[in-house]
Amino acid sequence: MKYIQFVIISIFCISISACKKTIDLYPESNINTATFYSNYSEVQAGILGCYNGLHNPQYREWQMTELRSDNSWQGVTGSTNSFNRDLSDLDQFIPATTNAGIYSYWLDTYNNILNCNVVLKKLGVSYDPASGTINMASVNIPISDVDRKQFAGEAMFIRAYHYFNLVRLFGGVFLIYQPVTPTEAKTINRSSVADIYKLIEADLTTASTYLSNAKFSQIPAANVGKANAWAAKALLGKVYLTQNRKADAIVQLQDVIANSGFSLQPTYAAVFSITNEMNSEILFTNRYKSGGLGLGSSFGNDFGPLNSGSAVINGSGLGWNAPTTEMDTALIASDARRNVNISFYGTGPAAVVYVKKYLFPVAISGDGESDWPIIRYADVLLMLAEAQGFSPSSIALISQVRERAGIGPVPNTVNTVALFEKELAEQRRLEFAFENQRWFDLVRYNTTMTTFSAEQTIKDHFAHTYAVHYSTYTAPTPTLAQLQANVTTNRLLLPIPQHEIDTNTQLVIAQNPGY
């Protein structure tokens, strides 16, 4: 774990402003955390770096989530390229413990956890793992208590978000809640899932009291895009729901709905328009800025159709995260979400379906403006329906989302628990298509729903699509039986990167079962 080390501010520390997408340049040289963070501007720079640090994990998150679900698959099945091979292995539930994408995602996530830890330490914030509480000591930084709590709340929110993703993808991971040296890092073993959740809950509970609770229409321009109390409550609601603590989740989610001032946008397309960013539906998003600043989104090109030249997007596409035929079928023509989420390149049988959601015109390849939503108001509505279970109130919540999509309210034929759960899962799948939600939903349903199996869903996905897709894999071609056998309860988790196990000379790090 040599990557766990103190942050050194680079010669040019480029940070993205979470509010106005402006770029701040800090030409600091030979500065480290012992001398930095001595005033408001420097703490602000550190927080902006934490926001900017969301970008690298986001780049690969779809590989850990959408690709392993029934939403998308690896588009180039005959490729022997190592990158495509790693994608194929994730798609087929046979990732190696040395999978480069998994390791990059792991490193990038922990690097930003480190950024958050450094800022929190400088703000006097500490975590007590025994009691599961956050404490704030006095500091010598000339900063108001309101500003200090706001900055601390933002850092805790981001740290909690990262750990929430890690614990859902890997299970018990290394619980690093303060800056540590490389030597100290080697003495820290994996923590239990329960202990990871204890930190996540402490961070989000505290953040929800530290952060601004201004209603959506009253958020000051300077705070637009920053984490706020409502985002913390919504994420905490999802944390509780994931642990099947439905009563606790209901409290948080109802608070957001009743008091936040956030709401559904009138149209689905409006949620994602680059001319309507930070709208009433976006509680928190990963922000990007085009313009040749190194802060643009690459997803338009990443997900655009392969070898399409400039017909779809300037610089062509790479064909990654290709929608499955099941997704194409599920997004019916009358559903307004269809033309936002997917499109086709070419005509007839040779037409290629691709993810359109993040595709807007770019002047430079890989330099898009599209933000990546992390928590939306629609998510809050559907999570509340899931937490409440089959009831008229939950049906009404799902109907709000359906009606916005133009497909009418929930049909009266949805009149049993099993049909309700099927309807809820389907609407979440369509509503959050290619937003990295489907995989986490599938695994969560194993505990929150009575008639659902994540493993069986993926096995059925392989069966439904084997003839058109998985039978075209080469070197070697898997059988359907082999694919389905790959999907086990153990393999719902990813492997701990082998590098972490092999390079620690102080501790024996346990690998996840099944790898």
C-alpha cells in the first residue's frame, strides 16, 4: 500500500470549482501539508482538489458496475488487446486479481480518500473508530466556524461516497480515516464491512448537520454544485437501504422530499442537458468542464460507436459500455428515456447501438461538458418506494417517475408484492440507465426484496443474450453453462487487487473468496 502517503501539492495544482466550473491555478512549488492549509483560500483549494479527485474513479466505475450488470457488455468480443480482455473478463465474471482496471479504480479512489483525510486533519476533524463518532478540535486557521464546518462536511461527504462504493464492490477494505505514512499503511489490515459502514454513517450524519440545508431555490450561487445537507441525507438513505435498515432510510428520504425543495425536472432530457446543469433534480453530480483545460468528460467519446469517424462525435468513439439487446428492448419507443439513453449508428441489421446519455458536441476529443449524476431526486423517490414496500404510497412514487417518462402511471395489474418489486426494479433500471446504479441495485435487492436474486438475474441475462453476443467471444468461446457457473455469491464482490496482497511484507491480506 505504498500509495497511502502524504499529499504533495504539485507545481501546478489545477482544481475544478464545484460551483461555477471556474479554474483556479496555484503555482505553488515545494509546498506540502505541513505548510499548506493555513488560511481560507488554501483550505478551499484543498476541497476543490477533493472534488476534482472524483474524476479518476468515475472514469472506470462503469467497468465495475454497468459492465457486470445486464445493462451493457464489452462491445469488441474478438479483441485480444489487454484492455479489452480485462473488460471481457469483468463482463463474464472472471476478472483476474491482477485486472488493471480494478487496480486503477482502487488506487484512484484511495488517493482521493487521502485528499479528504488531509483536509479533514487540517480542519481539526478526527474519527473515533471505537465509538463511531466524528470530533472537531480547535485549529489555528483563521476561518469562521461556519466555513470550517462547510469544508469539513464536503470532505466527509466525498470520503463517505468513496467508501460506500468500495464496501459495495470489495466488501471489507482498508479503513484509512487519517493521513498515514507508507510504513504505517502496511500495518493496517482489512476492516469488517460493519466497521466501514460505521465510518460512512458517521461521516454522512455529521455532514448533514455541518452542510448547508438551504432549499434548492435558495442555494447561493457560490454554493451551487457543492455537497449540501440534502445530498448527505439522500446518500445516507441509500446507505441505510443497502443495509436493509428500511425504517432509518425512510426518515432520511422523506426529509429530502418534504423539505429540500428539489424536484423532478419536467422532462427526462432536461435532467442531462449541458445547458441546464445543476437543475432541481441534481442533488449531487460529478462535474466536468470542457474547453481544453484537462477537466472535460471523455464519456461521449468512450461510449460513442467504434470507427464512426466524426459522424456521431468529433474524434470518433471507442464503443465501450455498449448497451445490451435487453436494454434496447426494455426502452420501448414510447418511453421518453429511450432517445436520451441510447441511439444507433448505421442502419438495418448492421446498426450499432451506443450510449447517448453523455454525448454532446465536443471541439476536442475526450473534452466533454456533460456532468455525471450521482444522486438525483428521482433516485430519492424510488428509494423511498423500495423502503416502504408494496403500498399505495409507493405505487404513487413510482408513477411520478413513469409519468415523467411518458408511459403513464403504474398499471392496476401491479397488485402483488412480486409484481411491485418487478416494476420497481424495472423503473430504476430504465430511469438510471448507464448511471452506474444498476449493479448496486441488483446486489441490494438480494436483501431488500423478497422475490429477487441478483445471481439469477445475471444468469438469465447470459441465457437471453448468449446467441447474439457471448457466443461470439474468442480465445476461448465460453459455453452458456460456463458463463452461468461464473455467477456465484462470492463473485458479486470484486477481488482485492493482488498488488496489495503481494507487496505487504508486514501483514497477510486475505483475498475475497472465489478468487
